[in-house]
Amino acid sequence: MIDILYFAWVRERIGLAREQVDTQAATVADLVAELRAREERYALAFSDLSALRVAVDQDLTDFDAPLAGVREVAFFPPMTGG
């Protein structure tokens, strides 16, 4: 079971701030493919991965990051300086 956190417009499109998912996905990209297949709101939120960043157990990473032993995955838009 993995905790998935959604931030900013990702949260707005999906309609959830967080959820727990039981997945067999090997990588973040595999997880995204599973989520996209769920329903339209996920497909919309994950339609352009270049507009998203991902953190695995609170460390920024890439979509090819492995999920073995991971407890938390967070999706959010790129942050701007300030």
C-alpha cells in the first residue's frame, strides 16, 4: 500500500488531496499508467507529465524511479521561485 499525495491543480483535477493505493507498479511511470486507466479525472491530471514533478518518500525524483519499499509518492506542478 502506497500513500499518494496530490498538490495544487493536480489535487483539483483529481478531487483528492491524498489516497492509499494497492499497486504492483514497479516504477512511478507504471503507477501513473495505472492511475490514468482508472477514470477520466486521473487521465486529465496525468495527461502531460512534463507539467508534473514527483517526489518519492519526500525526495524529488524522475518518473522512472522504482517503487520497491516506497511508502509515499507525491505529484505536484513545478515550483516557481520567490
